[in-house]
Amino acid sequence: MQTTPTTDTLMTGPEYLDSLRDGREVWLNGERVKDVTTHPAFRNAARSVARLYDSLHDPATRDVLTTVDEFGIRTHKFFKPARSAQDLMEAREAIALWAKMSYGFMGRTPDYKAAFMASLGCFPEFYAPYTENALNWYKRFAARGLFLNHVLVNPPVDRKKPIHEVADVFVHVVGEEDAGIRVSGAKMLATGSALTHATFVAQNSSAQLEKGKAEDFALVFIADVDTPGTKLLCRNSYEAAARSPFDNPLSSRFDENDAVLIFDNALIPWENVLVYRDTERANSFYRHSGFFQRYNLQAGTRLGVKLDFMSGLFAKGIAANGTDEFRGVQVALGDILAWRNMINAFTTAMALDPAPGPGGSVVPKLEFASALRVFSTECWGAVRTTFETILGGAPIVIPSSNQELLNPELAPLVEQYYRGSDSSAHDRIKLYKLIWDAIGSEFGGRHALYERNYSGNNEQVRLDVLTFSRARGILPAALALVDQCMADYDLHGWTNEVWASD
């Protein structure tokens, strides 16, 4: 067993920021962004991620966050394959520590894609004849702590058609040469992609590629963000629109800009290819990699941290309004805490009661992960509704900006009429600006949509529970239990001697 690291090359925050200055094509408001680390739409989100990298080296957090893998590489604990429940528990704590640094509002931090990349280190053989590519990518990813985004979803157009009939839009191979493959097409939803090093490209679990027809679309590959012929078209930036840290304390630093990724005859080197024109492997990597189980552990842990934050935020909000002793309001706080406790119970069970995974690893049980996925889509909407119902109009009855508090003429009036039941006007306004940014701003609205849909469409997340339950014998066992009950009696009474009847 390796005890001394042979490589200890995880990036620092400054190294991470410097790595983003590579000529990548990021477009916003019709203009190409010259440097995402200094542009007002991305700079603070980039610094928030850089802070994560610095924590890998901070003596106060290094041992919680990092370990040495089987190849002698010091890496983040979730970046390596787990071999035991203890490994998963330690990885969960590392995920939570990072999540707390954004209060749960950054969902696609570097540990998210580690849910997939770790499997390349323990089961690269699945990607034969590209086994060496898979293993090399794991080592590169783990050693530097690379930040990958992914695009699995095809743009929402012609959804009723088979994938291979939408070649004008969907990603597919358009050529092959000695250096690699040429690809064209668009993918989404490249969350946070402008601040990442590379993009993992594949199909999601609901997509089906037809053998004999969809080979050009049957691809799994990794593309460096600065690959020539690659463009990221970003949505509106909430960070750029933020008025000040006081007015927008979340969106001004935690905006993970979503984008559409476009390949225009882009060259993907052979060493970055994992699946090529193989419909069976392209359709099945999702379930064979353990990605589904592992990403739900990361997502659930991050959501648990976010619910910790929202529980405290709601408790402060009702105290400021002077309604914290009302029975019905206390019931509402209990609801939020119950969501928090349930999500954390899921991730605890997922870590402590795992199942065998690829290549001798262990992963959370499929039935636990799929159930968490369903309740996670319901959770944020329920919490947000509680805020809106109980706090009422309080989040919008606040001054337009920090300038009212700084204006000598207005400040005394603001202090008198905007005070909280337990706090000064300054503190109450500061609190409710934070509440509004979390639930009511455009940033808050995006988070409501994100939490409901980022893990899959409303029907698919539930159909997957059914499919997995059939495949793992859960539903057949439930049916057998009903049959057993019904076999206990017939038209004439009990069918055995345990019970008596007249």
C-alpha cells in the first residue's frame, strides 16, 4: 500500500486562475471575453473556485480534503475511487467542507465531475480500446485537481425525432484524421464551463442511440475548453448585474454561468477519446461508471449544506419580523429542518451502506441515490415556498440599495422605520437583502429552476426509480409480498391453521 505520495501537485488558487488564461472562446452579450479571471461577469466566481484550491493546501483543511490514492497521487478525497464505506464517509466530509465555502450555492464545483472521473482510475477497461486514455485522464485529473464541466443534454429541439436525425444541431463526428476526430454540434447545459479546464461530452441516461444509424453520435470524449473551434455562449450574468456585495451577497460571487457549448469542426485528439462510434458503450457508460450513484452523493451533500444555510436564514428572518414565537411559523421552520435532516440522512446511508462498484470500488446503492434524486427535486421548491408564504412581502420591502443607508438625509429615517424586532435597520436590511438574493432575485430564480431540473427531467427521475427497482428485484419482491398475503385466504376462509375463522 502506497504511504508516501509520489506526486503532490494539486493546484493552488493562483495557479488555478492562471490556468484559465488560455485563449478560450467565451462569449457574453455579443462580445468575446478576453480574460474570465478579470471580467466583471466571472471574476468573483473564479475567485470563489480559487479559494477551494487554496483550501487543499491550508494546514487547517488539507487533511480533511486530501488523501493519497493507489497510484501515489495526493488528491481530493472524492477524486479517487472509494474502496470502503469509510472512504465514502471521508469523501462526503470533504464535499461538505467545500460546499460550505459557497453556502451550498455552487453546485458544479470541481468535485462534481469527480463523481465520474474517479471511475476511470478503477475501471478504465470499460473504455477499451481506449483504456490507456481513460487511465491517463484519471491520473492527470487527480494529480492537478482539474476542474471539468460536462454536457450531456442535447439542445431542446426536435425532441420527438431520433438523435441521428438532428445532425444539424446535435454533436456528431464529421471527420477522422491521424491527429483525432472532428466534431460539430451543440450541447448543454455547460454550467460553470467558462471557469473550467475541460468538458466531458456524452449522452445522458434518457438518450438512446440506435445501432446501425447513430454511430456518428455515439461518442464520449473530453475536450479542453481552449480547443480551437469551440465556443461557449453564456446566459446573462447575475454577477455582472450585482449592484454591490451588500445588495447581492450571493450572486456577486457564486454565479455559475450556464452556457451552450458549440463545436464547429473542432479537433478532438485521439488521447481524449473514450468511446468512438460504439452505440452500446455510449448508451451504457452512465450506468456502468457508477457516476449516477456518486454524483448524487456529491449533489445531496451540497444540498444538505445549502439547507443548513436556509434553516438559519429563515430562523433569522422570522426573528427580525417578530413572528418567531408564533406556533404556525415555528411549524414552518420545523418543515425546513425536516427537509435538511432527510437529505442528510440519505447521504449518510449512501456512504455507510454502499454497494459494489466498478473495478472493485464501492458506490452508494442505486436505490438510495435514485430516491434522493427524486426528493431533491421537490425539496428546494418546498423550502422556497415556505419562505415566500411565511415572510410574505418582507423581502421586497427593503431599500433599493446600500446608498439609502449611506445618505445622510435618509439614514435616520431608514434607521427608524426599517428596524427589525431584534436588530438595527442596517442588520435587518442586510439580512433581507441576503434572503432576496437567495430566493427572489434572478439568481434566486435560476437556483429554483436548477434544483428542480439539473438532475434530469421531472418524468425521467421517477421513471429511473421504477426501472432500477425492477432491475434490482425491489418491485418483484414487493409484488411477491402482496401475493403471499393474498395466499393466506380464499373464499372459504384462511388457507392455513395459524388464524381462526367461523
